Amino acid sequence: MSQALDLIAASSGTPASVWRASTQLQQLPRIRLDELAPPGCRLVVVAPHPDDEVLACGGLLASLAADTRPGLLVSVSDGEGSHPGSLHWTPQRLRTTRELESRIALARLGLDLHHWDWQRLHLPDAAVDADELAARLRNLIRPGDRLISTWRYDGHCDHEATALACAQVAEQLHARHFQAPVWAWHWALPGDPRLPWSQALRLDLDEAAVQRKREAIQAHASQLEGPDPVLGEQLLETLLQPFEVFFP
């Protein structure tokens, strides 16, 4: 297990009630939808695993469902490593199942794949190499794109490698990069100095966007089932608050 994954495993999780009570979260500077994804800019979402686009910024994507501008979703890995050692959820079964789950989830968010280009890179789950990913992304990212990834210190090695690759490519190609925490909501606490709160921006979501995000998460059944699911109820309750947080 990597040091990053140790961070997740070592935490019993922070209850959603603790985050809801945080005045710091309530007072974060707001960012509007048209500031995060301005008209005329292509939105690019780079997800380490099939479901991270929903967990990190599903509310943002749901809020853009009626927008017909082209977008790009990059699925870095197939998520085949989510159940190591399982006789039921073998890597091959996960590759097939998680792609189908993603298609259902994207439809529930309202994303029209006629307008969105979906690139699946098939890099190895739990072993994403930032340099290899950056080389692949250079062929996909354009100057002026708005690029969203997971956060550089999120606590999962693939989330971190993805963020590092996106940061490199965004700087080289003059795209603007935002990072969204996912697993940090599990292991961190309000005011945790390991998170760059002074840079954080909050996108408020309406009830319809939160509901679409909830329905999209439920499409990822492989991550929700069993006595010890990959995505526990405590983390999901936090991720379904009526806002999403981004670090520029």
C-alpha cells in the first residue's frame, strides 16, 4: 500500500455532520458557474477512476447539462483495481462493469455524449504514472481549456498522479487548472492545515444538481455494495452537500 493510500486507511472517516457544522466551509469565497466554466471555454474533466468525475464535480457537470458546448471527459484508468483479491470482482469484470456504470452515471447527470468527447486511456489502476499521463494529455488539452482533476494531495496515489500531470500540462498549454478533493473529505477535518483552505473556492449547487449527482453516484453499484464498500455512506453524505470545493 502506498503512503497516500495509508492516509485513507488510517482514518475512520470524518462524519458529514462535522463538515456541515464548519463555519469555514460556509464562509469560503463563492465561485459562479460561469467563472468556473466560462462561455467559450471547453471544460475538460480528468478522472483517475470511473466515478471520480461524479464524486469530484458531478454537481458542476449536472449544472451544465443544458449547455451544448463541446466538453472532454478523460477516464485515466478502468478502475480494475478497486477490489484487490476479490474472486467476484475480478479486474476484467470490473473493467467491463465500471464502464457500463459510468455510462449510466453520465446519463443521469444529463451529459450528452454527442457533445462530450469521452476518452478512456486504460492506464493501470493504482499505478498511474504522472509522466505517462501528461504525455497522453498533451494530445488532448488545448490552450484556454478549463481543466478539472482530483486534488494533488487527496490521499490516493492515482488522484495525486492525475493532478500532477494535469498541472504540468495546464502550465505548458496555457489552460487553467482546478483541483477538487474527494478522499480528503474522508481523512481531513475542518481547518486541517494540510488543505489549502486559503485558496479554496465554493461552487453552490441547486437542489436539482445535487439530486442528479446523488442518482449518478448510485449508478456505481460495484463501489457501493457489500459489508465494506469502497464508498461508505459517511463519505457519500459529505460529497452530497449542496456545494463543491475547488482549489485553483
